[in-house]
Amino acid sequence: MSSFSEWDPILQAFLATVFTWLLTAIGASLVFGMKTMSRRVVDLMLGFAAGVMIAASVWSLLIPAIDLAEADGQPKWVPALVGFIGGGLFLFGVDRLLPHLHPGLTSDHAEGLKTTWARSTLLVTAITLHNIPEGLAVGVAFGAIAQEGARRWRRQPPSLSG
């Protein structure tokens, strides 16, 4: 059986997306058994999640972007900075436009364009807003891996003789 790295990049990205969805569902399921949660626990959980997201952004996205830019002979900070600012502006714009509701608020506190959507729909929209960059990160990461594999293959094609 071939290794995961030899599989089709689209299949790799699909399986990675399913895997991240599964881990997200497992993480979310941790609250199912809790009847109440103190504000301190909520703050701790939010802080932990923020730390994990920042660490993942730095070590799995920004640093590889810097390394790839340097390998391509570009100023190493430009693609990472442009992508970082572009991603922030994209999320800012989508946050302003997409109707959504933050947990704990009533429907009259919905953000984005005014709508008559139900509270549950607004909460799902907020989760979707969060998952857009997560899905992009998975897709871009596997696209970069596939591109790097293609570059290596062009430099040194696999030997056809046993």
C-alpha cells in the first residue's frame, strides 16, 4: 500500500477536511455533558482555543509561507504579510455583511445585514464564518504540498527502471 503522501492531492485534502471536521465535532462534544459552565471555565476554554489557533496560524501557515517565498527568491515577508492583511480584511468584510449571531445574544443583537432569520440559523452562520478560513487553510496547505511534490518530480523524475 502506498503512503498518504503518494495519494492524489484532492483525496488528501478531502480526507484532511473530514479529519478536521471529526476533531472539531469531538472538541465541541466535550460540552454536551455539562449542564452549566462557570464564566471562568468558558474564559479558560476560549483562551486555550485562541492559543491553539494562533500557534497553528504561525507555525503551520505563516512560517511555511515565509519559507516558500524565500525559496522562490521573493522578499520572504511580502506574501505572508499580504496574505495576513488580505485574510483579515476578508473576514472583516464578511463579518460586516453576513448575518450572524454570537452565542449568548438574542436575535435583536444579530450582526451583519439585517435579516429575519431564526436565532439557530444566525448561530450556524457564525460557525460557518469561522470555518471558511479553516477550510481555506486545509486546502491551501494540501495544494502547497501537491505543488512542492510536482516541483520535486520535475527536478528528479522517478526512475522507471526497477
